Amino acid sequence: MPARNVVPPLINDRYEVGETIGRGGMATVHVGRDLRLGRRVAIKVLRPELARDATFHERFKREAQSVAALNHHSIVSVYDTGEILARTDEGVDRPFIVMEYVPGRTLRELIHEDAVTPRDAVDITLGILDALEYSHRAGIVHRDIKPANVIVTPERQVKVMDFGIARAVEDTSPALTQAQAVLGTAQYLSPEQARGESVDARSDLYSAACVLFEMLTGRAPFVGESSVDIAAQHVRDRPPAPSELDPRIGHRVDEFMARALDKDREARFQDAGQMRRALRELRPAVPEDLEATQSLRAVPGRDEDTKTLPPVPAPVPALAPPAVAPAAAAGIAAGSAAAVGDAGHGSAPVRRRRPLRTALLALLVLALLAVLGVVALQWVQGQRGGPALVAVPYVAGMDASVAETALRSADLVPEREQVYDDEVPEGDVVGTDPAADTRVEEGTTVVLEVSRGPAEVEVPDDLAGRSEEQAREALESAGLEVGSTRTANSSWVPEGAVVATDPDGGTTVPSGSEVELVVSTGRVTVPQLVGLSRQAAVAALGADEVRLSAEIVTTARSGVPAGQVVDQSVDAGQSAPQGATVTLTVAVTPAPAPEPTPEPTPEPTVPPTPTPSPEQTEEPTEESTEEPTEESTEEPAEESTEEPAEEPAEEPGADSTEEDRSDAEERADERARGQAGRADERARGQAGRADERARDDG
């Protein structure tokens, strides 16, 4: 009998089966070799009891094919799937999956060895969320996130495996279909899984939070006597804060875990990307290492395999129907008979067992009555020809096309509506209307709210002159973030107030964008003034962008046009306080050099005219010898025509001789004075011309 469960050494004439490297509630895992491609692989062979349903193989194959399409560095790749044919008539064909072989250790082993530091716990969870974000976008929910399904390589890379397998088993296993039991590992079940409700991506996030809780504290959020007890705690009890188990864990971690482990999936993180971003922000607040001690951290017990559990009713009043799928009635009735395996983590005093069992029995009876009422109501509606109801699937975070396919598969009609969203990437689904899990009639139109990305907002254009704090408040009110702050000179904005923004005010940007603030220094950049005229320099200082005063001083400067600025008290490009005074030095023309005094030209001395003796009767000889040189060069014509013609005209007599002599002397004096005057004029003219030449040369 046992022989029919033996895995053959060669599968499909291609995969060589080696030693067993893992065992679980659903399958055994063997190391193997792909003889065709010559690579090492891992071969997971499903247990015989999971393959006895006639419809299982097709569903399992379809799920394996969808998982094989996942290609992500944090997901163990699926290479192939097939069946091991039964060797005897009593045996069953057993499905198998060929996966990527990943060297490393499971997270379960690392936790049991206390080899995970708090910072390691955060990093490993980030890797798990990275894988979940990718798979959820592809429309695949894992449903069984637990340490045994996470491998950590020697390089600390995280790999998640067994995507989609739980869904195939849950949807098609005959035993589970009959009982509507819950498939999963009790320590990591979400409340909706424990109640037997439909699961979605947020259920995976709850399970990932349970794994993080265990890595941080050394124990799962809930421990109990049995798997059923643990599942019930997931439904009704508040998990302890991590700091209650280890005071060295900060309260920011407590707040994160409280949200991630909320009973209401609407209050949790809504997608893996959102949870991953929050955890990354939390990482610096997590200690790098906490030495595990017996007094502060519990030693983890033996981890459980994935099991079938009876659904746990929600803690609701007796007359209120629990949120359980209609087909769960038989499962609840058969819950006490379901195989649940060994006890979970920890132990409780023996005296608690009887009251706990009594309470559970009472809850099961109440749930049974409520579910029977729901079933009866649906039967009556069916008899009346009422329409069939279906639950709106959870498609948030999926690509819009994938979400439309999911809605059509549920016999619903998708209709897209574009909405702005700051967190959901463009083209992905933000949510649905009606909301996920709402029961509606088949054929109902469900609105898919598809993200258009962040909303467009306008940068406020009235921030100039406001204080930095006021500008920050205005930007945040507009849905923008304040980025860096830099300073700039301004002629009118007071020191510390906003001069401008980058992008400029009035610019349209995506919501949540960063805006840089430019804050005034209270100073002004002085322009280049040297070389300008006085009027131009004063105008430049008074311009709106400068607004400085000018003080003028003059200096005599040769070779520079009068009125030109030759110096400024503050150098160009330097800054000065707003409204400051800049001294301008302006050139003026130097005073003219004094004219040199010309040396006086001596007047020619005229020798006295000798008194002629009585015998001398002629004057022409005297006249001709008196001024031979000067008169001939200066005024030859005048002298030659004036005197000689008159003198011989009269015959000198005794009385006329004296008279003639006096006239001659007077004329000689006049000529001497005229010559001296002309010489003086010539000297002054020459001196003037010399001065002009000197000035021109200068």
C-alpha cells in the first residue's frame, strides 16, 4: 500500500529525483536535475490525498501555469508542471511542480535558531512585500505566507515560493469543498481566512505582518493549545504590542504592527506597495540588533504545516448572521471532526482547556444556526426565482486589464472610471464601486476606479514676501511638499521672507511634488558702475532690482572724460544691505596750467641825433645811416617812400635848419616807439603760439 506513494527516480524521462529536502502538509520537496537543460531544480510532489478529485488536475495545471508567468527576483520561479502516473490501479496520479532550486535556508530555520536581528526582520519583510506587490499586480494571491515558504540565500536575498498552490487546493480539493474548511497555517491566518471568507491581497499582507511580528519578538502574535484556538484568536483577540514582549522595541513599531494586524481589512494597508513604503520609512527606528534572552524573547516552538481547519465564526451577536460563504454550513457542522494536526506555539494551563472548549462549542453552535438561516433564506430566494448573488472580487492594485478579467470571471460587468490618486500608479486600480466583497447580482456593472496618477495642482503664485513658515503652510495646503531651501539677494523682500519658488508660482505640477523655496538675504548685489557716466550710474543704483542710494565725490583726472565714474565704494558683484549708500567717484577736468610770462623784448636804443655843424646842409646821409637794418627788413616800403621825397624839397636855411632838426628828431622818436611796439607785439604773439603748442602737445 505505501509503495504507491513512492516518488520514482525519474519523472517524465527528464527530471532526475534526488533526496528529500523538505516536507509539508501539502507536498514533499526533492532536489532534482533537469537532464534536458542540465540544471539543478527543486521538485515538489503533491500528497496523494490532494489529487483524488477529478477536477483538481485541470485547476492545478491552470494555477501552475499562471504562477509560471511570474518572473521576479523575489519569487521562486516555476519551470514546469506535470503528473506522476499511478503505478497501480489503487494509486492516483500525483501532480508535481518543477521549480527553481534556491540555495539557502528557510526563514523558519533562521527564526528557530534566533539568527534574525530586528533590522534583518525588516529587510526580509521588505523582500516578502516586494514579491507580493508583483504577484498581486498579476492577480495572484499567495494565501499561505509563512516562514517555511520564504528562503533566504547566503547573500541575504529573499525568495518566496508556493504562489497559487494554496488557491488551487482550496478551490478544488474534494475534502475542502465538502467541508468548506480553511486551508492555511494557524499562526499566520488572516481573520477572514479563519472565518472561511474569501481572501484577497490584504490577507497576504496580514500574514506577512505575522511573520514580521515573529521575527521581531521570537513568537507569533497568537499562541494557543491548538490550531483551532489560534485561529479563533485571530478572529476575536487583539495581538500584543511588540514592545510588551520586548521593551527595547519602539512604539513606532507598535503603531505599524497595530495597523498591519487590524481585524478589519479595510483598516489595514491596502496594498503591498503601501505597506512596503511605510516599513521602509520605519527601518531607521528599528534597532540593528537585540540580543535574544530567555527573559525578553520567547523561544519559538515547532512550526506547523499548512492544514485544513474548520472556519471560526466571527464574534457577533447570536441573531446577526456571520460573514461566511453560504456553502460553509457543512464545514462548520463538520468542524470538530476535521483534522487539525498538532498544537501550535506555546502551551496553556490545563485548567483552561475545559472552559475554552465549551466556549468554542457554543460559538460553533451559534454560527451553525446563523449559517443555516442564511442557507434557508437563499433557498427561499431560489424557489422564488431570485437572482444569484456574487461577491465583488478585490482587485485594488491590479492592472486595469487584469482587474477587468477578474470581474468578468465573476459574471460582473466592468466599467472604467479615471480618478486621481497620489499613491496608486497610473493605470492600476484604486478600488471598485460597489466595494470589494459586496454581494451583488450577477451581471451587475462594477465601476473600476483606475488611477490617473497624482492630481495636477498649481504652485501658489502669491508666496513672494511671505515668511518661510507661511509659505510652507500654503504649499502643504495645496497638496505640495516643501523641498530644499536656498537664499538669494533681493532689493525689496525683507530678510527671511520668500523671494520666489522653483517651479515658479502658477506652474502646474503633479500633486505631492516638491517645491523649492528661495528666501531673501536682505541684501542687494551691487552692479558695475565704473566707466558709466554720473547720470547712468545713479540711475543704475536706483533701478527696481537694486534700490541703492548714491553719494558723489569728484576728483581731477586727466585723460578721462569729465563726469565719468572712476571708482565705487562697493565693488561690482558684492552685496550691500538693502537701501545702503554707494559712494561714486566722478572725474572732473584739471585746472589749466598758468601761461608762462614772456621775456620782454628790449627796445632798440636809438642813438641821439648829433647836431649837425653849420657846414652840414644835407640830411639824406644821416637818414640813410640811422636805421639801415630794421627799417629795411620790417617796413622797407614805408620808409623808402616817406622820408626821402620830402627832405630834399626845401632848401635848409638858418631858421629852417633848427626846425627841420626838431622835426627829424620827433620823427625818429616816433619811429623808435613804433618799432618797439611792433617788437613787443611780435614777442607776445610768439609766446602765445608757444603756449598753444604746449597745450596741444600735453
